[in-house]
Amino acid sequence: MQVAEKYKMKIKKNDQVMIVKGREQGKTGRVIKVDPGKGRILIEKLNLVKRHSKPSAKQKQGGIIEKEAPLAVSNVMLICDKCKGPVRVGKKILDDGKRVRCCKKCGEVLEK
């Protein structure tokens, strides 16, 4: 059994991202969940798939439910508030020694 390598994730939970590849291309949304082990993320109300489910204790009503499917991190880009578009992410070290994410276009710090 091969151990999965952990991906370097430049996207975090609650980031605003734009999908740049695939059937949902051009749509934007907020990141719900990040899985660095598989290099995948879940985006709120995007990349929806239909799943058939049986009734259970958790879900009283069975039937077809829609839920978000994971997307590869390589297919999304972070949205910069200043640039108002998808940008590449870089790292910057501040004066106090703290390492933060920054926009490659304008140099704006992306941390909240």
C-alpha cells in the first residue's frame, strides 16, 4: 500500500475561489472543506452531484439528494479582493517575522 503524499495547499477554508477548469468554469464560491491528503477541496453550492440514498436514522427520507463533490485544487484559483479576479498565491514574510499569503499581481496580503 502506497502512502498518499500531502499536497501543499495555498487555499484554506472560507477562502473565496474561482473555478478555472471543468464544467463549472468561471463560477465563484466559498471553500467549505480542504483535504490536503488527496489535494481536493469542496466549494459551497458548486460541482453538485446527485446521489441515491436509503432511509436511515440520520436521513429519515430516502431518495435522490444533491451534494457537493470534491474538486482538484489545481482547478481553482484564489480571488484577490483588490484585483477582483483570480490570482496566483505567493508567500511573504512580514516585518514581525510572520509568514502570510499574498497576491502575485498586486502584492496585497490575503490573510484576514
